[in-house]
Amino acid sequence: MAKRRKVSNPLALAVLAWLTWEPMHPYELGRRLQESDQDRSIPYNRGSLYMVVKQLAKAGFIVEQQTVRDTQRPERTIYAITPQGRAELHDWMRELVARPQEEYPLFGVALSLLVVLRPEETVELLGQRLEALSAQAEETRARIRGATEQGVAWVFLVEEQYRLALLEAEMRFVTELRRDLARPDYVRQWEERFGSRP
């Protein structure tokens, strides 16, 4: 079972990790998240980033290091990670890496209710999904290829490699599911059980 955390938003994990490199203000944190493409795994907006920074400060995981006043820009508060924040980061990372967490993707919900759609429609819709997955997989391969050609170390690409592995696994699953749903015996069973429903 996952440990209950003072701040459980995945964005907090990224903020703590970036602050281990150097103290910085939230705007700089956001810029680095975008530049490193981490915003592909951790969706956020500026407001949520500032909210997480406040939560981390309240929990004692980060502290205000200094406030920079510049006539050209708005006032900026620079934050640094605390020893408690570093301990939280390492504990949380160990948990996430070692223990699979129960996740509830929307596609899983759709699969659990698949019988509400006619088999032929489902096969067609899954074909559309397969095309979209294939495009996403190709885009991910291109990202990996481009980063590798630029000399990015493989360890900084594991997130993209994981994403690609999931896409390829889902493509195999969807291909097999389409084949099974198109089988005449399944179509006949579906018609007998659900065909009379509007």
C-alpha cells in the first residue's frame, strides 16, 4: 500500500528533484520541466506549479532562500530543498520504483463496459485507436532517435522508452482484441445477449 504523503502531487516529486540540482524560483522550475519534456509525464500549469511550491514549503520540504527584486521583472522567490525534502524525495522515489501502484486508465474503464457497443462498431473504433497509438509510437521513436543523435545519455530517455514499450504493448493488445471481437462466434453471442437492446 502506498505511503500517505504530506504532498502527494507528482509535480511535487519533480520540483523536489529539480531543487536537488540548485535552488531556483518557480518560473525557472517550470521552464526546466518544459525543456526536459517532463511536462509530457507530469501535466501542470503555472498555477498548479506555484500551488505545489507553497505546499512543499508548508510541509517543510523546501524553504525560501532569497527574494530577488529586479526593476525589469516581478519579484521572484528562490527556493531550496531542505534535508527533510531530500529524505522525502528519496523515500518517495524508492516507493514508486519498487512497488507497482494501482492505476485506473480510462481505456480500462471503457474495456470493462465494452459490451454496450456493437462488435462491428467496436472493431472500427479500435482500428482508429490503433492508428492513433501507431502515430504516438512513431513520434516517441523519433524523439528517442533525435535525442540519441544529439548525445543525450540513455538514462535520460528511459521515460520515453517506457512510454514506447507501453504503446507497443497496447498496440499488440488492441490488434488481438479486434481479431477476437470480429470472430463470428463472439458476434453471435453478443447478438443473443445484447442485440435486442436499443
